[in-house]
Amino acid sequence: MNDKTAAIFKNNKLGNDIADFNKLMNEMLNDCAYKAIFEYLKTKTPFNDIMYDPDLGKDSQFDGAAAGASSTSLKFRDKEAMTLENLKHEIYHMYQHRYFDKLDLKKNR
């Protein structure tokens, strides 16, 4: 993992695909809003894992990535689902859950 990835995640469970994830992280951090979110997340307890979960979003319209309030992992269904759009979406949820203390998004829709 590069320094930016290691600043908020403890364990790489993507194998060699971590290089692609690091590129996405660097690209995301070119956006000043996500740079601020990243700096905030660095001050919180690190997340445990970046990983694949092949069952994620099966039989649904789910976009193939997740980072829930009760989870300390960032998950992608597969390498195809590991996109900049999905990363930004899930990093924002990570921020929401840390900033608003486990915000129940289903309740607030």
C-alpha cells in the first residue's frame, strides 16, 4: 500500500490489485473536497481492510462497492467494480459514518 492508502487502511486484501487502488486514491485526492475528507478520516481509527467480496450486490442493482456504518472494511465486488466513482461514493459514506457517528442512511432517506 502507498502512504495515502496506509493512512486509513490497515490491511490489503486486494493482492496485486492494490496498485490499481492506489492509483484511484491518488486520482480521488486531486479533488479538493475528497482531499479534505481524506484528511479528516486520517484522524479517526483506521479502517481494517480493503477487499473483494464476490457476493456483494448479487441479484440487485447495487453498484458493487460497500463501506457500511457497522463495517470497518471497504469492499468491492470485483476489480471491475473498483472504479473512481465507487471509491468516491464509499469514501463519502465512510466520512458520513465517522462524522455523524454511525448515521442511519436508510432512516434519513
